[in-house]
Amino acid sequence: MFVFFSLVHFMTHFNFFMNLLLVFELMSFCVFLFCMNLSYISFSSVGLYFSIVILTFSVCETVLGMALLVSAARYTGRSNVKSFSFLGF
């Protein structure tokens, strides 16, 4: 359900880059919770390790996104998504 709401928010409110980062963080957290629940249902320790790997990638994604936001804010002085045209997206 959280993935649906985050996708709706992503499609409607994509003006600021920080909003996009929060939506991606919510989606990755939902995937992490899904893997944790799946590992508890199957009683397997592999699912726990896989969920830790997903959580690690989520943290790396967040750090890279925040670094991109800070460097772009220093470069342009704005945090709108439309001001990121120099980055190619």
C-alpha cells in the first residue's frame, strides 16, 4: 500500500528533488519490510541477509542523492527538479 501511495506522490508532486528522494526512500523501505516479512514467513536466514543488503543499497542511494542535492544547490542555488537540466535528467 505504501508503494502505491509513494508512486502516486511521485507522479503528482515532482517539483522538488528532496520530495523525490523521500519517495524513493519510502519505496526502498517498503521493499526492505517485504523482504523481512518474507524471511519470517519462510523461516530462512538467507532472507535476513538479503534484506540487510537491500537496506545497505538504500542507504547508499540516500547518501548519493543527498550529495547530488547539495552539490546542485551549491552550483545553481535552487533545488527544483527543472533546475537539474545540467545533470541530464
